[in-house]
Amino acid sequence: MGNTFVLPQAAVEFVNPLPEKQVLLVAGGRSPDGLWLTELAAAHPAIWCADRGIDVCYQYGLLPERLIGDGDSASSEAWNWARRQAVFVEQYPVDKDLTDLQLLLQRVGDVYGESTVVATGCWGGRFDHLWSNVISLTGGPDHGIHACCLADEKELLVLLHGKNGVKIGLKKEVTAISLLAFTPVCQGVSIKQVKWPLTAVTLRYAMPYAVSNLPAAGGTSFQVAVDSGCLGVYCCFKT
């Protein structure tokens, strides 16, 4: 795998090497397009579902390795299908402290030690759910997750921690590129091959101004670098 995530609409090449194990996480938010998910899953033999994510896998015939959650939002049909297919199921009480996604991230760390995660089914729905998903994934390094992106066919968010960088090769047209600080400050942030480049700037969590950029005229890729902090690189794709 080297240092690249390959998605149907983009190739995400990191400066730093990636752990060998890559997990496709299917959560219970906005369902990704079936063709998009099937293409992505073909390159990810390790599929884990967080609760209602099993409905998506059931719909498209994608057998996960593991299903984690309380079962309160998944259909009984999909949950029972997973059990019949001998999927490893970890069911938790509905009344619990952590979300299904947070439990899944902990278990990824327990099982694999170090890994990378591509998470889908995280967008859409209630803002508090989306915010919890994103912020929980920024804590990936606490669970040995050293590279992470949230993606479906419409949106992509790549998370960079510490000194790192990324080159994103675009296979589809984007309507916005934004840089978002998820720590109080992100230092040494640069972006090039875009309409409005930045060089070694400091981005602040409380003043997210580096939004709604675009690729340079005729460009099919762009590059981002950061020296410190947790930086989100966001792309919105034309659909």
C-alpha cells in the first residue's frame, strides 16, 4: 500500500509512510453511493461496521469482518444476516458512555495496534452526530490510527497530524477545497497548485478562513503540508 489511499474520486498520497493494515469503516450516517462503496471495498478486505453501517453492507452484499454497536439503529434483518454469515459481532448496551464509532475505534486499536482508516457513512444527518464523528476520528492516534480520511462520493476529509503532508490527485471535479484546524493552532501550513496558495501560515481553530479554495486552472492535483497540529483537508466533489 505504501503511502497512498486510493478512492474512486481521488488518490491521497501522504508524505509519511502508512501502517500496513488499512480498515474500511462503515458508519451509520449518510449512506454512500453503492457503486462508489463497492469499488472502494474491493481494495479493502478489512471492513468494520458501526451499528447501522451493517444495513449498508447488507444492501450491497459486502461482508464485514466485525460489527460493533448497540443495535438500536440497525435493522434486525441486517443484524441477523451478519450473525448468520458468522460476522464477529460485539453488541453493547444501549445505555453506554461511548458512541458506537468510538467503541469501534478503540477496538481497531486493540486488534491491529497500528492501522489506517477510511471511514464512510459519517456525513449527513444531525450536526451533533457529524461533529462527534469527526472529532472522534481526529483522536485516531490514541488508538494507533496514524492516517485517516472520511469519505463518500460527495465529500472527503483527510486528517493530518503533526509534521506531514499530502498530495491529492483528483479524478473528479471539485467545487471546494478547504483547510480546517482541529487543534487551537496548526503551524507551518502550506497549500499549492490551487487558486489561492498559502505558504507556511498559521491556521487557528477559532478563525477558519482557509475555505472554499479551488484547484489551479486546469489542475488535477494539489499539495498540502503542515508542521504541527491536526489539520483537516476537505474536498467537496461535483455530483
